[in-house]
Amino acid sequence: MTEKQIKSVRRTFKKIRPIAGQAAALFYAKLFDLDPKLRSLFVHDLKDQGRKLMEVIEYAVVRLETPGELLPAVRELGRRHVAYGVADEDYEKVGEALIWTLEKALGRDFNAEARAAWTAVYGLLAETMRDGARNLKG
């Protein structure tokens, strides 16, 4: 991740924070539209789950410049998600739903630069979570 990408992610996330609940609801609606079978992985209240999702995203956004702190926590998150039933291929749908949500929530502020930056962030986080899941299994 470049410094410019990190700044873009932080700048756009500041605009998401005040509408975090709405953004989370958009995300889950899109995710379940993309893959209805994923709904069965969420046994708890989706509003609470959405709050947790936004907390995890904010945790990552704040720590993008300190990968030594961020990546071990994300790897552990990947390990825990195995127990929830998350499969390796589910990460693609999650990424698609996240980018779609950001586009809808940010409108014009989600320009090509922001899209590329968030795509890079999600790629890093997803691959780190997958790595945590693989290491648990293997």
C-alpha cells in the first residue's frame, strides 16, 4: 500500500463513519444478493454484526501504516472465521459487496483513486485472513 492509497482510504472512511449503520445494512443486503447461502453464516443480529464489521474496518484503516500491528490481528480474524463456516471462495463475494457498498455510500467521492485504494486494502486484508485460515487447517 502506498501512502497515497492510505490517505485515500482514510479520507473516504471518514465519510462512511457517520453512516456506518446504513453502510453495513447496504453491505449485507448486497452480500446476500450476491450469494444467498452466506446468510446462513450470520446467526446473530445483523445490526450488531454490522457494528462489528465497521469496527473491524476502522481498526484496519487506523493501522494501515503499522502492518506489524495490523496483520497479526487480521490473520487471527481469518482463523476465527473458519469456525464460523467461512470458505476461501467467500472472500471474493465479500470484496465485491464491500466495493459496491462504498460506491453507493460515497457517490462521486468514490472515484478511481479511491476504488483502487480500497481494492488494495481489501486484497491485503482478505489474503491475510485466508493465510490465517490456511495455517489453522494445515
